[in-house]
Amino acid sequence: MNIHLKKCQILPTIMPPLLEQRRIATILTDADGNIAREEAYRDKLLTMKHGLMADLITGKVQVSEKEII
């Protein structure tokens, strides 16, 4: 099935009013910012986890049997 631009141009399209489009854009921009912050936080936690794992593996930090249970 081929869809050509000329055929698409004759299809009726409905767009929300400009104010609503701007509101949608603001919501999506805010969501993108939230995602970026959460990803940065996740990356920070992963960095900390890797550091702690390295400390455990090298014996820098000792864990007693009581702490494991």
C-alpha cells in the first residue's frame, strides 16, 4: 500500500485550537523535563551502586553475617 503526499493533502484533518496546542506542548515539555531528571537520578544511583559493589568486591567494606540476614 502506497500513500502519497497528494492523497494525504486531500484528507480532512482536525487540529485543536492554538491555545490548546500550546497547553499540550507545555505539558509534553514538562514531562520531558521530569523524565530527564529521573534519568539523571537513576544514573547517579547506578554510579553509587557500582562504587559500593566495587568496595564490597575489593574488601574495602566488610559485611558481617549478621548484616546479610
